[in-house]
Amino acid sequence: MRRTSLRLSAHALRLAGPAALLGSALLPAVAHAQRPTRAVPAAIREVREADLKRDLYAMASDGMRGREGGTVDELRASIWVAEQYRKIGLAPRGDDGTYFQWFNMVRTRVSTTMSRVVIGGQPLTLFTDVTAPGVVPVEAAVTVTWLADVADTTVDVRGKIVAAMLPVPNPVSIRPNSYPLNVRYVDAAIAAMNQRFARRGALAILLVADARTDEAFGPFATMRIRGLYDVDHGVPRFNGGSDRVAPMPQLGQGAPPILLLRAGMAAALQAQPKAEIAVRLERFETPCVNVIAELRGTDPRLRDEYVLYSSHQDANGTRYVIDGDSVWAGADDNGSVSVAQFAAARAFVKQKPRRSVLFVHHGSEERGLIGSRWHAAHPVVPITQVVAVINGDMIGRNHPDSASLLGAQPPHRNSSEFVAMALEANALTGKFTLDSLWDRPTHPEGWYFRSDHVPYARVGVPALMWTTNLHDDYHTPKDNPQRIDYPKLTRMAQWMYLTGWFVANADKRPAVDPGAKLER
């Protein structure tokens, strides 16, 4: 049968309805899932819409201030999460008999106190008058070469600071993600200049904003001032990365550093083409935490094996104002999954499984999967005893009958048996039409690699990600509790709970597919 082509965006999927079909790689598993063989436990009634709504309004309230990773706000939210598990009746499984597993996040950023930028004799304030899009050191005091035409490759720029107006990016290069359009415009324009000068030997590039970029200067600077985040001795973020110490950015690695100047600086540069630049970096560690709770299984033979439910409690904090709101509350991302885990925990307490269950809320996921990379490398139980990871990220928006299960098809699938359990659970609960497009390596968002199941998959644990995909409010203050589809969230939470119930009670743990690899 000819497959219907799948919609590219969450917005289009909302408009199209549940027209997206499963990829052919999933059809055998779906056929099996349509003939359920396992019983639904009575405890599924503990996954209630009213509880999900109450918990999410609390977790994504303005008082939580967006729960930004590496801040007191994330720590406050983590204490609140731990308190929910104490009330539910789960045991702590963190450090020293607590719910908390502590680690240090490494942060590298451009220093606003040690750096200095003087253009055309005029001292500039970093991230107000001039922004460093990257985190790269620069030390130079030289004459600036003005480029009237950035496409002219005959100009020798080796060892020079060059300056130009920021060119208008090719419209097709503005990626269709859910960040604000003005920020995506600036990203695309700077990326194009990076490509133009990557191998021409320029010491640094000064780009003067056009009118459209100048309007986005504040939001763009707010995003870039935070710098880079990493964790030492964690599972690598990307294939081939180091599992030891987070690298320090160095001058001369990759494209030359870029500084973005406010509009109006072109005249000053051309009148007095001199730049004194000392962009210096600072590096420090900040405490972060995973919240971990445990429910012991009932089977003496299986209770030392674990099903791991995975979410992240952080969001994006307080940032620039959009439509009168500065709290980026993260209701869907990822309060929706966090409260779904509370519901699953209540159900497991009501009707206990054979295997044990770990509920992990990973800290600082938004900073680069920091908490999951740490826990996968330093698990509170032996990683070989974790039989499956049920991770979710954003499960409360878009068309009421559509969802995605990432890791369900090659090349991301690492356990066909685990996928079959998840599909059977869907047939018994949400009955969602699954959009397989988001699980493909060709998807422009690279969505599979952007959540907390990835570090576990890298170390060989069967892992899946439940999601209802991106939407226009992603990473904005509009991702608030009022915009969640609570009936859909309830069905997603029941689906995730039932999958974990199946795994926790199976006679045999789901096997890893022979030859499974995790490659981008």
C-alpha cells in the first residue's frame, strides 16, 4: 500500500488532523499491537486529568520563575518535585538517603568584566552595544578592513579583522524551528558569514546589524550571554565526544570569531577603522541536581532490575518579554512529562509491579542533557540492571489524536521488543496515530537527539521518547499551563504508564537488537 507523505511541522499536523501514517518499518509491530495480549491494570485509574492539571499549574507557575538550569530556581523546583514523591510514598534514591543526586555543571561564557571592545575609538558595552554569538577568545588591536562586498573572495583577509554589513540571509537557510523568527533570521545570517570566512584566515569578523537584526538584538544577546554548558565525566553529548573533561574553546578552532554590532556602527568604523578587542572567557562550576525516587518491585527474582521513567524539571527561566510575559514557564517542556511521572508513580504505588521502578527528573536538560549525561555515567543502580528507559519530552499539545514515539524505527531503534510493548500499550490507551517523520535521521530538527533518553541509548539501554512534538510556543513564555490539552495529556500519561507496567511485569527484559548503533 502506498504511504501518505508525512507533514513536516507540528503546526501543519495540527491543521491536517491525524493523517500522518506510520513508517513501513513499524508496520509489523503495529499489526501485533492491534491484537493486545496483556491486561490493563486497574491502577491505571490513578492517572487522572484533575491531578495532572493541578500539578502542572503548580510546576509551571510564575512562582517557579521558569526553573532555569544551574540557578536557584531550578533547585527550588527540584525540592518541590522531591516533595511530590515523598507525598506519593516513594523512597529516595539519591545521595545520602535523599532524593537528590548532585553534580557540577561546567559553564563557559564571555566575561563582561574582563573583556573590552573599542570600535572606532568608542568603548562598547558587551551584550548591549556588541554581542559575541560564540564563546571564543580574541585579543587584537589592529586596523579594520572594511568589506563593501562580502561575496568578493579576492580580498586577502588573512590575519586581519574584517568588517561588513550583515548580509540578508537566504530565506531557505532560516530554519523552520520554533524559536522566534527574528532570532532565526540573525542565526542564519551569521551562519552564512561563518561559512564564507571559515577557511580564509581572518582574525575576527565585525558584522554591523541591519534594521531587522537590530530589532532582534536584545533577544539575541539575551540568548548568547549565557555561554556554553557541559559536564565533566559524563556520557558524551555527541558521537565521538569526550567522556572526560569539557573542552575549553580555543582561538583558531573552526571559523573566526564574530562580533555583532548595533546598527549605526558602520559610519564609525569607516571613519576610524581601528578596533581594540579583548574578548576573554570565564569558566566556573555551578551545582545541579537530579531528583530520583524509587518503588521496589515485588518479585524477589526481578526486583533488582529497574524500569526508568525519565523527565527533566528545568525550563528556560526568565528572559526577554513576549506579549507582556517574561517567565518561560515550560508547561509542555517539560512540566507535562514531569506531572505524568507523578501520575504513574501513584498508579504503581496502588498496584505494585514485579520489577522496581526509578523515577528520574534530570537537571539542566535544556543546557545540553546535562543531568541525564551525568546519571547515565554515574547511575544510582548498575546500568546493566536498567532494563528500559521511558523518556518523555512535551506530551500535551498539537492535534488530539497524534503523537510520536522516537526510537521506534531504524536507525534510532535499539530494542524491537520494547517498541512492541509501547505500541501495544498505545492500542490499549491513547490509540494515537503515530507520526514517524520526527523519528527519522533526515528530520531537520534532529528531534531524536534532543532529549534525555539519548545518553542511556548511548550506553546500550533500550530507550524510547514519547512526544507530541514542537509547537509555536516552544521556548517562549506562551508555553504555559493554560495552553495544555489536558485530555490528551491524560491519554499520553496513561500510555507511558502502561508501557512501563508491561516492561516491569514481563518475564523477560526487552532485548537490545543485535548490532544496534546510535549514530546521527
